[in-house]
Amino acid sequence: EYFVIMEEYFLSSFWILMSDICLMLTNVAYIKIFQRLADYNSEKEKTRMLENQVRETEKEVKEIQDIYADIRGLRHDMKNNLESISLYIQRKYGDDKELSDYLGTMTETVNRLDFSHNTGNGITDIILAQKTAEAAKRGIALTHSFAFPTKKTIDAYHVGIILNNALQNSIEACENEQEKEIYLCSYSKGSLYFIKCQNSFTGRLDFDKNSGLPLTEKENKSVHGIGLSNIKRCAEKYRGDIDIAAENGKFTLTVMLHT
């Protein structure tokens, strides 16, 4: 009877232990499932944010194209009108310094409507003008030798996304640097078109294992990591990729596109 009791005890203990193990394995499985769901939801949210930003940027690009065309036409008409008004005033009233100064000020204002960044495309002209002005306000020297690709296989909208995000990242990165310099250039090699954006950088880069992109130091990582993700997505549309390096006090982003 003693052995029967002991056998039942050991069997009960065994099944309790097995139940505990099964429960533990079930919990581990649930944790894994929840982790995967969380990762999935995080990626889904990131994708949704990317798509929203792309849609908004596309709208802005179309609006900018229309505004740019209107400004060029307006500038041309206003310059001609101001020249006609100036001649009329001289004939009617002679040399009037006050009127002459006023017309001179108006002419300078109209001339400022002209974009000095002749890249070969209206969208990239405007982006460079806007980012150069923004950089100057923050005490950052932005220079470039950028030219829009001559082949029409690359959409200005996608190049605009690349430039806008790359330059904005560079401007923000330079704010904490002693030397505040940004250089943008483009070049072609056969069927490949490259955009290179370089800025002063004395920090250290840590890369995300999954995306291969640098980890951001900003508080809202989900938002501020979108810039490089958008650039990478644009490159991939043209069977291209991006390369990131930080050395000799410079951060360099190179974007490769097939034309």
C-alpha cells in the first residue's frame, strides 16, 4: 500500500510538473505572439506614416510646380511693366528721385522672385532655394553643384523627396556642430545617377539591425526616422540604394538611382 501511495504521489508530482511546463511554454508562446503582433503593428504604423507623408509631399510638389510657373510668368510681366512705367514717368515728370527710388525698390523685389539655382528642374530649383535660405538663417553654409538628370526616366517628385529629406536632416544635424557646412552634388556614371549630401558631423553613428539605417537621437524616433526611410524607398523605386558613412568629421549620404 505504501508503494502504491508513493507511486500515485510521484505520478501526481510528474503531471503537476508537466502541467507547469506546458503552462510555461504556453506563456512563452503567447509572449512571442504578442511580440510579433507588436512588431507588426509598429511596422504597419510606420508604413502608414510613410504613405501619409508621401501623399502630402506629392500634393506639395504639384502645388509648387504650379506656383513656380506662375511666379516666372509674373516676374516676366512685372519687369516689362516696371520698365514701361519708368520710361513714362521720366517723360512725364522728368527725373523724380522719390519715384525713381520707389521703382528701384519694386524692381529689386521682383528680381528676388527669380531663383538663382538653375538645376534644370523647377521643383529642385525651389527646394534648393528654400533650404539654402533656411540654412543661412541658422548660420549654416549650404553650397551645391547639383543638376537634375538629363534623362527623363526619373520623376522630379521622387528627386524632390530625396533632396528635401536629405537637406533637412543635414540642416538639423549641423545645428549642434562647430563647423556648419553642407555640400550637395550630383553626378552620373553610365546608367547610374548619384546624389550626394554631406554635412559636418563629429558624433558617432549606431545602426538599426533591421533597417540598416542610423538610429536617431531625437525623442520621437518613429517620426524622425522617416526621412531616411523615404529616401531609401525612392531609391528602391529605381532599382537603387543608399550608402551612409561618417568619417573625417563628415556625414555623407549617397543615393544611387538607375536611369
